[in-house]
Amino acid sequence: MTTEEPAIHAEHLHKRYGDKIAVDDVSLRIDPGEVFGILGTNGAGKTTTVEMIAGLRKPDGGRVTLLGLDPRHDRGKVRQVLGVQLQQAYLHGALTVAELMGLYRSFYPDPRSSGELLELVGLEEKRGVRFEKLSGGQQQRLSIALALAGRPRVLILDELTTGLDPRARRQMWATIEHLRDEGVTIVLVSHAMEEVERLCDRVALLDAGRVLAVEPPAGLVALAGAQNLDDAFVALTGKQLEEAE
Ligand SMILES: Nc1ncnc2c1ncn2[C@@H]1O[C@H](COP(=O)(O)OP(=O)(O)OP(=O)(O)O)[C@@H](O)[C@H]1O
């Protein structure tokens, strides 16, 4: 743990939907340049947590700072430094890849070029295709490219590679490694142990809205006295990880 100002500081986050407690006193401190994984079973509260970090959902309690900014009150400034790819992309289906790219690039003073973005996610051939005509995996890759348009310093990726074929997945991992080398802070919600082991510096293990542990992947394995991350997950949560793919 360093003493420098965290890139993301979430303190005592709480969120309930009606009677359902989705996030129950979650605190996370994520360092600049860190690739930070959030791992948990379905319904553990991962998406709700990252939505609150991104300022897209209002916590019932607790607070978040992102590069020293309040994601809900400093929206304009946060938009310039944060890229978000959520599980479901809410994009206008009738717009083409090139049109969506143009729209997103227009939000930023110094956006990445369309060519660079399309190459990063392997969609160079799809410029003229409408969003609704893309496959699920291609739609996901486009949403990742759009999250990168403004050269974000912090990137939130909710299930980066779920639904992608092995080639696209490896390509996406290489992209994340490239961004990490550039110093981007990355929050990666994932179900894929291999992905977490390869990419993440530290991982928060969430279960039923609570943080069970925050450790490097090897630290979680050691903590559980397990042989690998899959077994550590089962030992620490008492649950099997539902494969999302
Ligand atoms: N808009 C909502 N209204 C009511 N309940 C919700 C809403 N969003 C999430 N929940 C519930 O809150 C809990 C946490 O959901 P969340 O989506 O944050 O979990 P998750 O860990 O991201 O799950 P998954 O792996 O399935 O995406 C779940 O029980 C879910 O059913």
C-alpha cells in the first residue's frame, strides 16, 4: 500500500433496492496505475458498486472520490477523466460504428483517432455497420472502444470479455496491458479467474454486498490455503462461481 492519493476512494458505500441490500458498507482504496479486480458471485453487488464509483448511481450512504473529484457533483470534470464500459451498452441502434465513434470523440478535447480506437478492438472493417447489426461480441468491443475515446485516466470495465471469443479476449487483454503500461487506473469487474490472475494487481472479493478480502490474486490463494484462484473463491465465499460465459 502506498501513501499517495488514491485514484479511487470509496468509503462505507451502502445501497439497497427496496428490501434488498445490494451493497453493505463497501470501502475500497485503489491506487493510481493499479489494475483492480472486483470478483464475486452473481448478485454480489459488483455492478452496483462500480456504478456508484462512476457516479451513475446514488449511494444511500458513504462517499466516493475519483482523482479527488466527487463523481456525482463534479460530473463534467469526471467525464473528462473517466471511461466506463457497462454490461449493457445503451447505444442508439440505428447509428453506425463511425457515427457513434464521432459522437463520443466530440465529447473530448483531445480524443483518440477513430482509426486507433477501431484497431484497438479489431473493428476496422465495421465502420459503416449499424450498431444493431453488430454481433453481441462486436457491440461489446465497440462499447470498450467508446470508453477509451477520451484517453481516460481511470477506466471502469464491467465484464470486459464476457461473450467474446478466445481471440477477441486475448486481444482485449493485450489492450488492457497496453493501457496499464500507460499508467491508466483500471477497475475490472470479472467472472473469469484467468483474466483476473493475468491482469489484476489486487482483487476485492465481494459476497452478498460485503468485501470479504482485498489481496493480490496470489494473496487470495494463500489466504484461503488453496491451490488456485478458483478453489480460493469457493473456500472464501462458500459458493461456486457461476460461469458467466
Ligand atoms: N435496479 C435494481 N432494482 C432492484 N434490485 C436490483 C437492481 N439492480 C441490482 N439489484 C439487485 O441488487 C443485488 C446486487 O446486484 P448487482 O447487479 O450489483 O450484482 P453483481 O455482483 O454485479 O451481479 P452480476 O454478476 O449478476 O452482474 C442483486 O441481488 C440484484 O438482484
